[in-house]
Amino acid sequence: MEQQNVYLMISKKEFIDVVAASSKQFPMAVSDNGFWADQWTYYMDLVNNFLSVFPDWEERLMYEYELPYFFSPFYVKPREEKYVLSMSFDGRSEHVRQLDCVREDEDKVSYMKQFIKKATGWYDYQANWQHNQGDGSVFKSAPIAKLFLLATLKFTTRDAMGMGIEYEAGKPGWNDANNGLVGMLGSGMPETYELVVLLKYIRSLSARCWRPLLIPCEIYELFEVVNTAISKLRAEQVTNFTGSDRDEMVVPEAQFRYWERVSSARERYRSKTKLTFEGSLVELSAKDVVAAIDSWLFELNEGIARSFLFSTSNGRNHKKVPPTYFFYTVTEWKMTGLTNHEGHALVQAEKLRLNTLPLFLEGPTRYLSTVPKVDAYRVYEAVHQSPLRDKQLNMYTISTNLNKGNRDLGRDVAFPSGWLKNQSVWMHLSYKLYLQFLRHDMFEEFFHEMASGAILPFIQPEQYGRSVIEASSFIVSSAFEDPSLQGRGFLARLSGTTTEFLSIWTLLMIGPTPFFTNPATSAIEMHLLPALPRWLFLDYNDGKPPRVSFKLFGSITITYFHQRGTEDLYRIAPSSYQVTLRDDSTFNISGSVIPASLADKVRRVVFVASIDVYFQM
């Protein structure tokens, strides 16, 4: 602006706020070679973060706004185009692999070309959105309907044993070093656990709002096929799994038929919506949504329980540790008579066999999102006693030793044990686990980990080898062969770990739901429920109680005054508040709740200068 001699009558901050508030976002993404299987699993974090400040906006946000659907020139191939017969890596036999899962589709590329702007020679933003077949308008749905569509597609992507979500689109989930897992017909339990979280939210909102969903007719057809297939599966299913018999690893015929029906229906859905939605909407009542989700959650929980029977590590059974990954061997197949672009025969799977993989930390970490505190504590104990615990460093490793496992898994098996994504301490994932402790109010366990030196900045600096306020990608575990490097952090990383720590910080300093709806009055009120140990409160010897301060919304100074002796403040309600506005007026509030009139001012930020919070006996 200075170069263009543009002068503002307001501050730059105010100017940016005004521009941002008046702007509309138009993503213009460029696709690559595959779709990451975990990207959708963070949506509920965003929803919950929003609702912690704006709980009164939930129904309006989910039902009364509209969102478009992204249009990619890439297309996920059906199984008949990606199940490839090739030589095994040892050259001794043939095996079926899932290869080249996505392709750039000529029809989709051609469709996008109509949106190229002559002035720029590049696509208009509309090229990135799915359109209606009829009038050519951008197809949109309410956010809750779009989440339901997502959940339906993920539910239809469960593996043949009904446990993990298949990695069918060229990329694995969060652990990108398992890049061979896709080819192995791999599936992930982390995505299953997150699907449970998503479905529970959709069910809860539908039951509370009791409003219908308007969904595309194409997804309704898939919805109907799924429910019919579940009914047939329950009528046919007779297998009682115990996990003690190797023959149980063969996918039962009833389970295979269900997988075949639903997978084929999902592929038909993709074919129908490859270019456009037809445009017709089907109204799905709240009653039908709740009933269907109850049925789906039953199936998911059955699959999760089944997966525990096959939780192993290097041949040892760990039935109390939630598993992370599985893969399938095609034991019988039928030639289709077609070949892929490299001349390899394409096949149709007729029988599948389940295979297990070593323990990974991501499974237990994500599983904790699905269970109550009593079960979360059992999982914590199981993981704490498992090979995932590095007893020398008092930390958790990303996996057990992968060098003894399947060499097809990916690049992680090429790393020495204790290095990178083979049994090292991956800080992002460890922090995600610590965050789960706080979400379950496991404060003693969380601060035990902190005191043990597992969380920055309380790690030993001589051991860590870098600034204790700088996160690393990974910490070399005690499994690494060079003792001088054990406990040392490598590769500065400021993304994932920092994000998890901000969530940890929020739960420690503020609590999970600072703004809430009073059930009696429907008014939005506020309370601050920190989870802070006594030792974090400093005594400044100035006649005031020990205290700790922080900035709320980057602007409002919050100060907690500790007047409860040696007691830790683990979600203990405040005794009183003093709210000071920017005009220097003050309001004294007795009790644990800030009333609606002041809560609204806090939420608007600009009116409030500070809040003093007192915790008394």
C-alpha cells in the first residue's frame, strides 16, 4: 500500500479485519497423484473448536448454510482397474497388488476446460466445483448433509472384515511412510475410529434438531444399498471370531459378499457423479438418519471389537492395545482379460485372507476419541505396558520394530529401528496422545508424562540436543544402535506438534467449553475451568495470591488467583470473577459462571480488557 501511495484512515489491523470479514473464499487447488486417507478426519476438530466459542450457532451453521463439492480431474479407479497380478518381490510367486489407484480422467479434464478464462489462460474458480447436470449451477449442500455424504462413503469403504477403512485411493493415512500399504490392500483402524466420532456427531445433531437432510439422489441410492446389504449380512453371518485360530484370518463368505455388494455400489456412485450430480435431492427424515446411524455404529463397533482379536506385535498378541493397520492377501482370483498400462493382468478378487501388522501408536491414540474415561484409562495402561513404551526415555514410539515385519509396507521398514518412522518417538503423534489424556480428564497421567521429560520444555536439554522450546519431527528412541543419539531431536518441526500443543494449551488454560448454553434460559454464558497443577502458580511476594496469566483471543488478559492452599486446579470451578472493560468499568461476579450480558462482550473481544478469576476454599 505504501508503494501505491494508499493511506488508511484506520489501523492496518482494522483494515485487514474489515477486508477479511467482507471476503469470500474460493479454493483453487491443483490435484496430484492420489488422495490421503486421513484428511477428512480433522473436520470434527474444526467443528468442535468453533462450537466451543459459538455453541448457539450450531443448528444455523449445519443446516442453513450451503457448501459446494470439490471437483478434481483425478478419479479413483474401480477395483477391476487396479487389482494387478504381478510377481512378488522375492520373484518366487505371483501376487495381487492394488496399483495406480487413481488416474487423471480425460472426461473430467475436458469438462474443466469450459471454465478456462481467456484473460488469464487459467481456470476460473468454478472449475474446482461440482455442478448440476441440468442447469449447470454449482451443486451445494448443507454442511450436515455433506458430512453425512462423507460418512456414507467412508462406511462403504470398510475392509472385507468390516474393521479398517481401505486405503483405496493411492495414499495411506497419517503415517505417510507406510506408502506400500496401499498396494498391499491395506486398511486403517484410525479412520474407522474417526468415522465413529463423525457418525456420533451427526446422530446427536439430528436427534437434537430433528430436521431432515437433503442429500443427492446418487448418495441416497448408495444409502439404500448399504442398509439392504447390512440386513443380508446379519441374516447370513454365523462366524464367531476368537482370534486364536489361523483359519479365522480367511474372510468368511458372508463378509466377503457384503464387501463385494457395498464396494460395487460405491464404485457405481463414483461413476454416476464423475462429472456432475444429476441435481435431484432426496429428503431423509431425522428418524431415518438416526436409525441408519445406529445400525452403522453397531457394525462399526462389532468390527472394532473384532480387530482387537488380531492386535499383534512381532508374533505376540496384544488384545488390549487397539490395532492400527491390516492388509489382505488375495488367495483366489479371476482373470478379467484386461491389462494395465504396464501390461500386467487385471484380476477380480474372489477370496481374501487377513494379515496383521506390528503395533503402531496411531491406533490407540485415535481410539481414545471413541470411548469414555474408564475405557480410556484401560487403554492407557495397556499402551503403557506395551512395546510402544520406551521405558528408557519415558516416551512412546510411533511403532514397534518394523525391520522384522513385511518388507512391502513402505519406506519405514528401510529405516533402522529407533530412527524416523520406525520405532522412533514421533513428537506430533505423541502430543496427539497426550491431548487425549486431557480430553478424558486424565490429569495425573498427563502431568506424569510432563514431569518424566516427555513434553517440551520439560525435556532434558542435554539429551534433546536443541532448544527446549523448539519441536522436532522425531526423537531418536532407545532402540537406536548408537547410544549417543538416543533422546536427541531431529528435524525442526513447527506444524503438527505445535497444533497439538495449542489444543493442549487450550484445555489446560481455558477448558473444553468456555461458552455454553444455559439449559434453563437458552442464554450463552461463560465459565473458565482450567486444569493447572499448583506448581504452575507463581508467588510474586507482592501481597497478592499466587497467580498465572495468559491472553484470551490474543487480547483479553486472564489472571487466575490460587487461594486453595496446595490443591491442584483440575477443573475446579472458580469462586468469583472481576471483569474489567476497556472503559475501565468493572463487574464483580460471585460464582463460577459469567452471565450472558458479559459473556457476549467477552466473545466480541473488543469490549473487555481483563478478567481476574479467583479460586478460593
